[in-house]
Amino acid sequence: MNRAVTTVLLAALSLTFLAAIFAAPAAAADWKSFRPASHGGTIRISVEGKENAYYRFTEDEPLTFSVEGPTRVKILTRVRIPNDHETMGYGVTVSRDGVPVETVEKQAYVKEGAFYIAFNMYRPGVIRRIYIDVPTGRHGYELRVADRNTVDARLFESTRTRPPLVSIAPSKFSDVEMLLYKEKELTYYRMSCTSKVVLDVVGPTTVKVNTRLLYGRTMMGDQSYLVGVEQEGQPECLYRIDTEPSHSVLCRDRDDILPGALRHFALDVPPGAHTYTFRLADPTAEGAVIKFYIPKGDLSNEP
């Protein structure tokens, strides 16, 4: 965005629908296991005849690892339950880059058919999962048990090439347009040549910018429009976008306009707090709507 002159991007942006944005944590993702950088020791647990290595951590002996974001980490935990107990509650404190970010409370019961290979003073609890959405960049994590219990864990990283995305609202806009897609209501923000949309965002991150042209009664077929993007007083960049009427999306509150097909582009945001201003730079267009997404882990970015 630091170009000396206004740049026009002539390439048409491909049609992409954003699916499963708010998928459940255990959606059908592929995972790869990895070893922690440090831990309190290794123990093998047999579950219904299958053995796996787990890594012990306690309040005094943390489990640590580093990972490159944006990505998602899944942690399988099993608390050690004394032989004279059937259930056990425990908490896990998660720190990122030396700063505690959350304490996750879990309740577990004894896993039938599971036992420790090395000793039998305890029985393994059922698996309780913890998910971490890692922000953009490389980050170090530390896990400690929030009480005097002992927990064994395995680590997995998602192999998805794209991290889960979440929508973020702009700080300034003139009006909202509610769009209907199947049974979903989607909130978009209107923009025109005079009505701008302002987005405040903390990097490093990548903002996915979804746009749709609004077709008036006299507009038909293929159309083109320009979206202007200005970053904190720098020269405006113009994105030329080719589109067509949508066959699956409608405006909830108006029948005199029809949304265009979804088009998107990406903005790479450098570290720190930044402000971007968006406008429809094409005076011949009826209007357009816009919506923003970032990787879920980047919601925790701080200026």
C-alpha cells in the first residue's frame, strides 16, 4: 500500500464463496503430531490395546512449544486420576510469548480400558481437548496445570493451508445491508463514492475483503467496478473488479437491487495498529457492499 502513485489492479478477481467460517473446533481437519520443546517426562499409555507416547506437565514442570501462525493447535490432555477416585477436575493455564492468555477448566472420568505402561498408581482420564488459534508470526507457548494435578498431553497442528477466519466489523460506516444466502443472514456494509467504510485492524495479519456490487433495475449482465483503498493518508490504491449478478444471494430488505457475485481481495497488514478506508471509486455504479475477515488467531493481536 506504500506506492507512490495510484495503482490499478486489472486482473479480475475470482469468485470464491467462504465456506465453513465458523466450523466447530473438531471439524474434519487433518492434523499432524509434533513434539514439545520441553516437558516433565514421557509416559506411554495403552488405550484398548494401542500405545501412544504422552508428555507430562504439572504446575512446576511446564510443557512448551513454538509454532508459526496463523494456524490451529490441538492438545489432547489426560489427567492422572488416583486409583481411589473415579473423576477429577483440573485446569490448564496457557501462556503465549510469556503472557498468560487463558485458563481452561476440564472435568474428566477414568477411561475404561486404558492404563499406564510404567506404573499403576493412577489411571488415565478420558481425553479432554484444548484448541489454540495461533496468530500470524512465530509464537512460543507454555502450558501449566493450574493446580497440583499431573496431566499428560499430545500435540497436533492443523494441516489446513488456510486458517479459520472470523468476520470483523468496521469502525465507521454509513449503512448496513442484510443479505440472504440460503437460510443465513449476512451483514455487509454499504459504500459509495461519498460513503466510506473505515476499518481499524492490528497486524501482522491478512484481511480478506469481500465485496459485492449492487445491481439496480437498469443494470444487467457482466459489470466492472472500482474499489478504492487508502491506508493512513497514503495514496489510494484502486482495485478493478469484474462481476455478474448473483444467482443465490438476495437483499433481505429491498427488492429493487440485486447483489452481485462475491468477489474478494487480500490486504497484508504490517505489525501494529492501522486504519484502512474503503470507497466505491466508480461513479457509474449503483453502490456496493463490503465485509472483512481475518484469521481467528489474529483477534488477539495487540498494538
